Amino acid sequence: MEKKVFKMDASASLILEGGGMRGAFTAGVLDNFMDRGIRFPYVIGVSAGACNALSYMSHQRGRSKYSYTELMKQYKYIGIKKLLFRGNIMDFNLLFHKYPEEIFPYDYNRLANSPERFEMVTTSCLSGKACYYDEKNNPKRIIEIVKASSSMPFVAPIAYVDGEPMMDGGVADSIPLERAHQLGYRNSLVVLTRNKGYRKPSKATTVPFFMYRKYPNLRKAIIGRNAMYNRQVELVEEYEKRGDITVIRPVNPIQVGRMERNPQKLLDLYNEGYHCAATIEFIQ
């Protein structure tokens, strides 16, 4: 793999795309960074990227890996049956309550005391726009935000943050590079979970007439999501080509689906993320 150099400075940002179970790749990247003591002044995560970022922010190396591998082996926490019988394709009670409270307790104190700035992205059902949260002190609210960021349209119920209906942050801002730049963190390292050159279908997403009828702006955001995502990927590739940002993405053809249940495939993708991250040399 090609070696890359990243100059760490006060304007450095770490941007983490979502992608469902493809987030195993990001888990590998972040474990590599933790093994090397790499910390960024600003971290922003979307959906699965937000879940992975939480373990990175609390310095809990291996926690995300466990959720993709051992937790999947034991609980098979994702699947169509869960959607049919529980109204959610993922077991959110397991992932956002039992896991952080009992199985692999989350270190909220370490997060609260972390000096780095950290944001998670959701999509407002009311406005259809991205919302950015930097909560680090209130455990209940942290879980509300990351749950909302991970609530995928059609296959998960609407979540709530401070009483406002929210959904997956990737609907409105899948790769929040521009958000980081607006805040002054223009030296960006972007972690993607798709191969280079990937684009979503150009055809707009169809939203059945009976879904989200109370939220017309959310419907518009879902319909336009493919086009938005493709614009963001093109921007990332343009900046990357100019040498303005650094990108880590899977090199091997992706064999993991968004709803992948095979722990070995998830482990393989995690290992690829770890090895891809190892190609980055950090300098001051």
C-alpha cells in the first residue's frame, strides 16, 4: 500500500463516514491510531462513524472491534426478522443500553475529560438538515444522539434528541468535510467505508407516500440523498487529488454489506482498516 504522510497540527480533523456494518473498517483504523497514541484536535462521526468515534474518544481500544465480531457472534443483533417483529433492523436495546452499561461498559468519564473537540451528526426530521452535537458530559444525552445518528430511514424508528425527532446523520451530511472546514479544521483525514470511485445510483431514492408524511423536509432529504452523497465524494476526491486532505478507504473490493452478519467478514474488514491506517506516517 502507498505510504502517506499527515502533518498533525492544531487544524487537524478526523472525519468518519458511516456505512452500517462497513464501519468495521473504521474500527480497525481507530484501533491503529490508539495503538500509536494518535489524537486529533477535532473528530466528527456520522452513524456507524459516530459509534466508532465514541470508543476512540474514550481511549477504549478494541471496544468497537468487539461489537462487530464477538457481540455479533453471540447475539446476531441485525436482521430482517428484527425489523418485522420489533420495528428496527438492529437491536438498539442491546447496542445502546446493555452493551455500554453491562457487556463492555463505556468510559463516560474519559470522554468528559478528553481535551479534543468531538461532534456527532444527526438529521432533523423537521428541517431535513444536519444537526451537530458536541455533548460529552451527559451519558443519557450522548446515547440519545448516537442512537439518532444511527437510525437509518425505513429500517429504524425515528429517534429523539431533546424532544426533537431525528434520524441517521448520513441523510443530510454523510461525509462532513465541509463542517470541519467551516469550524477551521481544514487539515483533514477522512475515513471512508467504500472503495475509491464508488458512487450511489444517480436515481433519486423513492419514499413511499405513507412514510414520514408528517416530515416533508425529511422526505426531501431522503429523496436527494444519493445526489448529496455523490457530490460529497467528488469533493473529497478533488481535495485528495490536490493534496489538501488525506483519505483512508478500503483497498480490496468490499465484501461486507451494510447489514452484514458474518463475523469473519467483519473481522477481515477490521484488519484491512488497521493495516490501511498503518500506512499513514504522522509528523509534527
